[in-house]
Amino acid sequence: MTSSTILKGSLAGIISGIIMGLSLKLAENATGQKVYILLLNVDFIPVIGKIQWPELIEFIFHLLVSLLLGLVFYYLTQKWKLRYGKRLGLAAALTLPALFLYFPLSVLARKEVPAVDNWEAFLYWSLAHILFAFSLNHLYPVLEKWKI
């Protein structure tokens, strides 16, 4: 993996993660559904879950996962020379498992988060993750134009 791929993949993941995080924060503020809290929640993870992290640090945890997904997406897109439709399929395939994390995260959380059967919250969660996949896909040609 080249340094250009690492940088561009990292940027794609971080920007997409910011877009997703902001969309969940907006959804939570507009509806009261605690989907942003669910995204940032790490209270069930051994060791780090015992610490009361500031929101910014929890958001950085989320961005680290987004960065890794961006790297995998960018690397595979270049390796397989994917065009728009197949890139979108790859982004969806990488994002789909995260979409279904809603259910175990809702069950494991110690904080107040949406119930596992809260379909309105799951809709917002799903739309934000779909937005993440679209963002990854649409950032690729933009970032490819950058000369590094």
C-alpha cells in the first residue's frame, strides 16, 4: 500500500465518519432518539468502558473505525480497479455489518440508548450508515484527483 493510498483512504474514512456522526447527532437532536449516543458508546468494552470519556474522545474512537474502513475501501478499490457501481457495492459490503451492530450495541449498552426493537432509531442508524457508504464512494474520485 502506497503512502498516497494510506492518506487518501484515511481521509475518505474520516470525512465519511464525520458526515455519519453529524447526521446521527442531527437526528438525535431533532427526534430525541439517542442514536448518536449509541454510536459513541463504549461503556460495555472492558477496561476503556470504565472510563468516562469526553464526547470528543468517543468521537475519535468512532473515527478510528471509520479510518480503517476507508483504508480497506480505498485499497481494494485501487487493487480491483473498481468503477462507480462496483465501488458502491464494496462500500455497502464494508458498511453493512456495522449497520447490524445496532442490535448488539443496544443490548450491551449501560447508558440510555434506543431499545433493540426501536425501529425508528434503527431507521436513523441505517440511513446514517448508508450515507457513510455513499460518502466513501463519492469521495474516491475527488481524492484520486489530488496529487500527493
